[in-house]
Amino acid sequence: MITAFTHVSVAPDRIPETAEEISAIEGISEVYSVTGDWDLIVVARVRRHEDLERVIADRLSKVASIRETTTQIAFRAYSQHDLDAAFALGGD
């Protein structure tokens, strides 16, 4: 499995709609709105590099409200936290 993280700058008035549009792309597993220099962080998980090209270059880059992106490909994961359990802490 290949995992890539893409930082996305979006037109300010289109962040929620853009996040929804991106999350519908096959191969995108998560989209987070974040603070800092970027508006969204997108996580893609695919089987082959060719699939990553299709997801990032052919689909994500064509979303109209995106102004800029930068993508990093993960070499190795060092932890396998259960994200649902981590976000549920203190939720009771």
C-alpha cells in the first residue's frame, strides 16, 4: 500500500465544498481541515504508483477551487494507531 499526504491551499470561501469534492475521489481515504499555511491535508492510499498518479495528478489537481498543492509519499509507517479510538478519548 502506498500512502501519500497532500497539503492543499483552497479558495477561502470554498474550503468545505472542496473538502467534500476531494473526499469523493476514489483513492482518497481522509481529508482534514487544518490550521497553518495549508487549508486541507489529504491522505491518499493506493496500491501502485500509477494509481497515485491517477488520484493526485489526474483527479485532485483538477478540482477547480484548489490553488496550490504539495505531496509527500510515505516510505514507512511506524505506528498503526486506531484513529477512531484515539478521537473517541474523552467523548463519554
